Amino acid sequence: MRTFTFERAESLPHAVRLGERTGQGQVNAAAQFLAGGTTLIDLMKLDVLTPTRVIDLDRLRAGNDSIEVAAAGLRLGAFATMSSAAVHRGVLEAYPVIAQSLQLAASAQLRNMATLGGNVLQKTRCTYYRDASWGACNKRTPGSGCAALQGVNRNHAILGVDDTCISQYPGDFAVALVALDAQVELSGPEGPRRIPFVSLHTPLNRQPHIETTLRPGEIITAFSVPPGAWTRRSLYLKVRDRASYEFALSSAAVALDLDGGRVRNVRIGLGGMAYRPWRAAEAEQALTGQPLTERHAEAAAAAALESAKTHGYNDYKPELARRTLVRALLQAKSITFSGENA
């Protein structure tokens, strides 16, 4: 790990002032915010991230870590830990897809440390990005190329990619948020603002080193999820190489509103497949108004993967994603509530 200056923010306004020149949203920023640190510290040890300044946000937890479930929806403080949101009774009952996405992520120790805000900003697990001895990585060194294109790319993305980067977004929680039309609350030098979660992570745009739309000095303070008839009938299905402490090969966040067996409304996010948290709008359109049968679920899954682009070792991924989504949809359909038949 290289030498760096450590600064502790005493308040949110102080943190914003300290971070105005962070180059926020860029992988190679000279200054980095530290919350739980479960990603940042690892990458600093690997010499992948080499900030000259680290700004500790730990004292911002108080007042920014609350979890509220109300008629107006769900509000998650960005400094709440993953573990606290995963076991919150209101989240479990009204937004199970969110609770499950957190329960299935990382390890118990990491969930106790990692914040929700930090979790959505975690870096890719691409081997070529995380091993600084590989020179060709446009995300780490813009313009150097992408070693994964011709390398071992079994876990790499097949949606939202081009020839500058095929790295996979590794998170679970973000997949649930993008499916549920969440909003992100931010605080920065220009004051507070709110943006759709789907616009937090940038499309590739041939600039993989720029990952988010965060402005310099901006800090995520909360996530809000609107209420809907689909939030209770929701689930997160994760397929991985082993049963725990492993990233998704394929995952699906599904939320359904059914009228009998017909789909009145559906929300779908895909994980393990894309360059950024992925909303499967084509699948939603294919299902809306249709009876939720296996045949219609398969048609929706095919629509979701129509634009997939594989690179050899990950040729299996489109079929795995289709099967994962079909299984998730049929499992969500089978959910029953007290006094109700699915």
C-alpha cells in the first residue's frame, strides 16, 4: 500500500468541502472517500487504487443510517450497514427482494462493516483490473486496452459492453434498487439533489474509467424506494459457483403485481450479466398483460438477453441468465400471503 494522507470528516458539510477535488466517479481519482472500506482498502493493498488522500466518513453514520418503512415508501440511510437492512422487519415484509439481495451478498463479517452507499459503488471483480501487473485495462489505465477480451472471461459481462471493457458489475443490492425504480439522495458542493438510481452508474460510453455520475465532493446520503403493489411479491435469485461468499454468475431481482395469474405490473433487474446494474425493460414489456406461464416467462427472458454479446469463456451466460430469470418469475408467482392464493 502506498503512502497517503488520512483526513477525518467531522460532518457532512465538512466531508463535502474536503472532497470537492476528489474526482468522484472516476476509478483513478487522487482522493477517495472511506465508509466501511471493504472495497477500497482491498484495492489499495493490491496497488489498483492509489489515492494520495483518503477521507474517512465514519462520523457521518449518526443521522444517516436510519431505515424507515412508511406509506410513502422505503428510505434507507446510505450509512446503514448491509446487515442492519437485511434483517429489518419492515424491509423483510414489504421489500423482500432488497433484504434477500443483501442477505446473499458477501460474508456476515463484511455485511456488518459495509455501508449501503459503499456497496453500490463497489468495483468490478475483473481479474485483469484487480491485478496491476496486467498492463491492458482501460478501467485502470485509460487507453491501454482490455486484456479480458481475449483472456479468461468466464465471469465477464455480456450486456452493455463494447470493445473497451467487458467487466461485470458485481453487486446484488444495486440490482434490486434498479428494478424497483429507487432514487438516490446526494449531498455535494452545490447542495442536495436526488437522481434516479438507474442514472447513478454510467453507460460504458467507451470510458470505463468513469463509472458514476457523481459530481466532485458528492456523497450518497440515502436511497428511497417508492411503494407499489409489486414490492411484497418480490425476490432475489442468485446463481453462483458455491453457496456462500461468492459473486453471482447470474441473478435476477423480480417484483410482480398479479391480477389472478395475469401480469399487471412487473419489475426486473439482472445481475452477473452486465457492465452496470441492469434493468430488463424488454422482459417487462413482453410480460405485462400476459398470463405468467412458463412459456411467457421464457419469451420475456429471451427478450432480456437479445442484445447479449459473448467472448468465448462466457458463451454459457445468455442461457444461464434466461433460466435464472424464468425460475425467478415462476417462484415469485408462487408466493402466497395470508388469506390469499397465488
